[in-house]
Amino acid sequence: MSLALYFHPLSSFCQKVLVALYESGTPFEKRVVDLGDPAARAAFLKVWPIGRFPVLRDDARDRTVPESSIIIEYLAQHYPGRTPLVPADAEQARQMRMRDRFYDLYVNAPMQKIVTDKLRPPGKGDPHGVEEAKATLRTALGMVDQDMAAREWAMGDAFGMADCAAAPALFYAEMVTPFASAHRHAGRYLDRLLARPSFARAVAEAKPYLKLMPK
């Protein structure tokens, strides 16, 4: 098999790529990386020395492709599937990328800041950084709520790359700082994402690991 994805099912950025792959129907090999295992970590660092996933390896083209958005664009270019995730029109593609980055930078990243701070050793937390992350997340969720008042998906009627980003970002944000009751349009959007077979599959695969999420 040409494509192999190095990932972990619990990772929101990995789920983003899984949704894209499941939407497209593109065959690929799953290589789950346990960074806590020294041998697994060493093997992964040989593929991508930065040591962060997801990473796509394409043996047929001899390419190693890191970063979730770049992976999805690479797949759209070289392995287009049944769901076109990036519009062919340049202006529409730019808007899609903007929304993709919005969910990564202003929903996913602050959500992760809140979660990872809980994993720090006692006395090593960053309360100021967490408060900043919560403020960013509140603002972003308000913008999502307004944006989704008249949309089914991030770009309108068609599911795309930005929805792949939104799905895990909103899923974990609801776990970390519940928003659905206060932002009903964003909450209904999350419901639609959870009902989407591609994301439902990614969530089902993550369930055995959700117990690792800090309270």
C-alpha cells in the first residue's frame, strides 16, 4: 500500500486527517504511534525527526508529508477521492483554507493549551496562558455560532477541509469548556459533524483512549 499515516487516535489533528481520508475513501495503512514507548518513538523519529503527528508517508512518490492541512491538500492533489475537500476555484480554495486555519489556530490550539496545562507537574502550570486560551476560545466559539447560523457546513452546502478541522476541534472544545447550550448554532453544527460517518468513525476509534483525557 502506497500511503501510510503515522498518528494517534486521540489526537485532534490526527482525527482531522482521518476524517479527510475516510471522506475520500483513499486506501491507506494505519501506523499508530505510542510516543511513550521508546522503541516506537525512535522509529517514528526516523520518519519525521520533529516527532509530531500526523505524518503521511507516500512510498510511491517518495514523499513524507507532515501537518494536517498540508496532508489534506496533498491528498486532494494526488489522491482525489469521492469528496472534493478543497475547491478547484482559487477564491473558494482560499476561503476554505482561511476557515481551516481558523479552527486550527483559534479553537483547536487554545483547547489543547487548556488540556495540556492540566498534565504539567504541580507548580509548573501556566494559569495566565490558560486564561488567555479560554478567552480566545470563547471569542472563536461566538464567531462560529454566528457563522453557522445560516450554513450547514463551514463553506455552505458542501463538506470540505475546514469541516475536517472543525470536527475534532469542536468535539474536544465541548468536552473542555461546554458551549453547545450557549451557542446553539455551533452546537447544532457539532451535532451534524458527529453524525457524519467519517467523523463518527474517528470518534469511535478514539473512545478507548478518551479515559486518558485529564479532568
